[in-house]
Amino acid sequence: MAINGIYAGSFDPITNGHLDIIHRALKIFDTVYVSVIDNIEKDPLFSMDERINLISNSIQSDRIIVEGFQGLLVDYARKKNIFNLIRGLRAVSDFEYEFQMSLTNRSQDPRIDTVFLMTEQSYSYLSSSIVRQLAKLNGNISDYVSDYVRIKLKEKFNGSKRIT
Ligand code: COA
């Protein structure tokens, strides 16, 4: 029986830290669903379709499925019939929030478990908002995102062009 996992997040945009977690997750799970939340509260820079496109162009594997979802993560997990959630831990400071989310999700459905993977040390301070800020102010982001994401961030902040 295949063992699948869901790695959910905003991915606005996907960073090398997220990619590192996906690579690690592929060593454990047969298929990894990279699930992009349509989170209007966060007012994302990239639309959901754009974020899906950025992920699909940053990592390729027939064991990765990239798709969007709305609403509660547990409802999405139930629909998929996958009860393994994947989360990355960057530093001890992530733990409390992750612990709370993990237990909340399990309180909604006891079948849910969360697998925590520690990110590469060099990405331990990375976040999507840091990448957005650097890109906006013309900082060097080449160590933090894929070439595709770097180009699309440049286009975004230089106006005009849209992601195709
Ligand atoms: N490398 C780089 N950055 C990372 C990272 C890693 N390994 N892990 C986390 N981050 C960053 C993200 O880029 C993000 O940065 P930003 O705030 O600058 O955008 C930040 O850490 C938080 O990321 P994350 O914890 O993934 O939050 P999220 O908002 O992207 O996604 C969901 C969280 C989608 C899993 C959660 O909100 C959810 O489940 N929502 C659905 C609603 C629901 O079910 N709510 C109840 C849950 S208890």
C-alpha cells in the first residue's frame, strides 16, 4: 500500500527551504501532495495558480502532486484520504506554533498525524516574506529560491509581465 503525505502551506513563493523539505519527504512517502492554501487572510503576492505554477516549475517528480485547496486542512486531508501531514521545522521557535497546529488538527480528526522534518541549517532563517522583501528591494535571492521563482519575482516587482 502506498504511503502518501500532504505538505500544505502558502508557498508565496516556494523557497529552497520548502524544496529541501519536499526532497526529504520524498525519502519517506511514496507520493507527496504539495498543497497550496487559498488563504485570503494573507493577501498573497502571487495568486494560487501562480503559486502552483512556481512550485511545478521548481521541482519535478512523478511522485509530487501540486494542487490548491480551500478551508480546513483536515477536511482536505479527509477528501484525499491521506492522514499524514508534513511540516518543516526551521528552529525551536517554530515548535510551539507547530505543536498547537498539530494537536488542533488531531482534535478535529484523530486519524491525523504530523511528521516533522528539520530543514537544512542554511535555510533555518528563511521565510517567504524575507524572500519577497529582498526581491522587492532588489536584493540577491539566488541562494534562496529556484531560478524560475527568482525570474518570476523580478517580473512581479518590475510590473507588467504575468506568469504564464
Ligand atoms: N523553509 C522556508 N520557509 C518556511 C519553511 C521552510 N522549511 N517552513 C515554513 N516556512 C515559512 C513560510 O514560508 C511562511 O513564511 P511567511 O509567513 O513569510 O509567508 C512561514 O514560514 C509560515 O509558513 P507555514 O507555517 O507553512 O504557514 P502557512 O501560512 O504558509 O501555511 C497552513 C499554514 C496552510 C498549513 C495552515 O495555515 C493551515 O492548515 N490552514 C488551513 C486552515 C486550517 O486548517 N486551520 C486550522 C489549522 S490548526
